[in-house]
Amino acid sequence: MTNKNPQTLHWQQLSNDHHLAPFSDFKQLKEVGPRIVTHAKGVYLWDSEGHKILDGMAGLWCVAIGYGRDELADAASKQMRELAYYNLFFMTAHPPVLELSKVIAQIAPEGMNHVFFTGSGSEGNDTMLRMVRHYWAIKGQPEKKVIISRKNGYHGSTVAGASLGGMTYMHEQGDLPIPGITHIAQPYWFAEGGDMSPEEFGIWAANQLEEKILEIGVDKVGAFIAEPIQGAGGVIIPPDTYWPRIKEILAKYDILFVADEVICGFGRTGEWFGSDFYGLKPDMMTIAKGLTSGYIPMGGLIVRDEVVAVLNEGGDFNHGFTYSGHPVAAAVALENIRILREEKIIEKVHAETAPYLQKRLRELNDHPLVGEVRGVGLLGAIELVQDKATRKRYEGRGAGMICRQFCFENGLIMRAVGDTMIIAPPLVISKDEIDELVTKARKCLDLTLEVLQG
């Protein structure tokens, strides 16, 4: 940003003086200064320089119902006046968390009728790890501690969450992963499928789970955790053969299956949950983000009835958070889900906007910089390549970061994961706004190609 106004400069100075931002190079941020987002409405953001920006990432995948919904602000205000806070420890509860538990049970997959609330998806996955191990201890098999995850998966940034995730750059800080967590290959055909067909690669990737179970020992593996679609890893859509084979393996061995629905949940795929989209039957599901549309922090773990029946026999589960089931967050989540249901937002995604977005995105396949476009629901990925036939990247050129910067400069937010550009707009995006998104994306691809070929 150039020719910054005095207010922008003031806020950037405050950032330099006092703020440590997440997932940031602190020194670089001081040199460049953060973009200051001041307000938002619908699918648009405005920054302190007056630029209007189409948010193609719904914040961080979370603003499902769009920005500026007064109903959620009113729900929070009303609840703050009635009961601003109380904890759920010591055999205590409050109406908002109980009503929310009921509503989530109504929309969750059949047989998943209990929820443990947290403050985020990361905390939800911490809870999952402890609950899985507690479950097997109650059943007299305390040695079933190992959790199998996937390389390049994302399950949060707490110590347990980052360990469960398969992000190497996160493991390098903090001596991670912690013991008892291991990782198998991801189902990323475009980058790792080689000469295999997508169908062959899907089977191969799924079979890595069985091989890992047998390597470790069935008597030591407690659970397998996976995102139905890997989000932060680059919107990795598994080949059609992947999940059916995974289901066969899970049915064969005595381990729990955990679906991380933090990104896929609450309508992102055109179904309530990614597990619904793929016909999965998880024992636990981590939720967050779309639960409140990001208006207030909240997460949770939905647990299958058969698992709860075992937990009921285990005495105290010595785990929880000060803000578990916070009454204001619960009230906001209830209002958010009411809007999703009454306005039939997910039905519209399924029938109208998701097919339209996928059709428009795939028109970018003809661009010389694009090696693949893929997507499901209102999720999409664009692979940037130097050679379409071989899928060769522009090694060391930072194509993704170049494209991301052009997006900012042209009023669009797309996220760069390496040289993969990804989108996940608010679920309320219209067809006209999708047209704007794709038009701006094509322009930014053109500008990026000019730089790479210059």
C-alpha cells in the first residue's frame, strides 16, 4: 500500500509497537505494515484506505452467513444482559448451551447426539485426543493411544492440534509431534499421484492407513483423524476411490474414526457436514468456524452415542475449559444455525451457487498458468504451473504469493498455499458476486503470468 492516510499509519504503528500477529514473520510485518480491515458487509470487506475487497475466503473459512448480520449482534447483546458468563464445571449448565446441544444433535449425522464444547477447533482436537485415550482406558485397553493422521492435514495450532496436523513447518517449532501421533500419505493426486490414475492413487493412498495400522499394531491404535476435504493443505479433494476404501479399512479394524469438520461443517460442501457429503460415519466430529460464522469464538466435539455410552461408565472426564459452552457464544451459534435453516442457505448452496461456482471456476482451466481447477460445494483450488502436461511448477519463484498480492491489489482475497490458490467464500455469495470473483481471479492470473514470464 502506498500513499497511506494518517489513520492507517497510526494503526500500523500500533501494530509495530504492541501486536504480535499469528502465523507471521514479525520483522517482515513491521517493515511492510498490516492491511487494516475496518468494516464488512455481506461478502465484502473495506480497509482503512477505502478499498472494497471481495472476501473469497470467508475470513478464515468461517463467515458462512456473511458479514454484518444484526441478528447475531442482537443475540449476543441480549444474552450478555441475561447471563454474560457462567461455567459448566461442578454439575452446572445454562439454557443456551443446552438448547444448542439439542439443535446440533438435530443436524448432525444420525446417532451423534452429544456435544462437548470448546473455544475453537484446535481445542476440539485437543479434547478429541484426551477423550479417545480415556475411552480406550475405560474399555480396558489403555495401550490404544496412537492417533493416525495425514501429512499436510491441519487440525489446529495448539501443541496437540499441531501434532495431529501434518504440517512440517509447524512441527519444526516446538519439537513436534508429541509422542503417540503418526502420519500417513495425503490423497493429493495432482502433486503426488505420479503416473497413477486418480482412481489408482485413491486406493493406494487409502491403503496407507491399513499398512500403518498393521505396522503399529491394532492393539495400539486408538483412532484415525482426517478432514473430509483437506482445507489448509490446499483444498485437496480425495479421488472418488479414497473414502470408500478408507471406510472398508475402518470397518475391518477396531479403531475410532474422527472427522475434522472445522472447515467442511455447516454447509461448506452443500451438505451440513463433509461426512454427509461422503457418506462417512465418524465416531467423533470436531466443529468450529461455521458454527458461529466466526462472529464469536466457539468449537466443539460431537460424539457418537455408542462412544458416550462407554464414557458414561468412566467416572470423571478431567478435561474442560473456562469458556466451554460460553453462554454468549452459544446464543450466537443458535441464531447462526437458525438463519442457516430458515433462509435455506445450505439448500441454495447445494442446488444453485455451488454448481455455478464450480462451473465458472473450471472455465479457468484454459488459462496457461492453470494446471488444475478442482472443488466441491463452495470450496475451490487453482493449481499454478509452468507446464500443464507435466504439472511442473515455477520452482522457487513464489507464484502463489505473487498471485495473492495481485488479488489484494485488485479487490479480491484468495489464499495461497504454496502455488495453489484457494477460495472458500461466504455461503451467501450470489451468482453475480461469483462472476466478479472469477473475473478478478482471471485478471490476477494474467498479471501473475506476466511477472513469471518477464
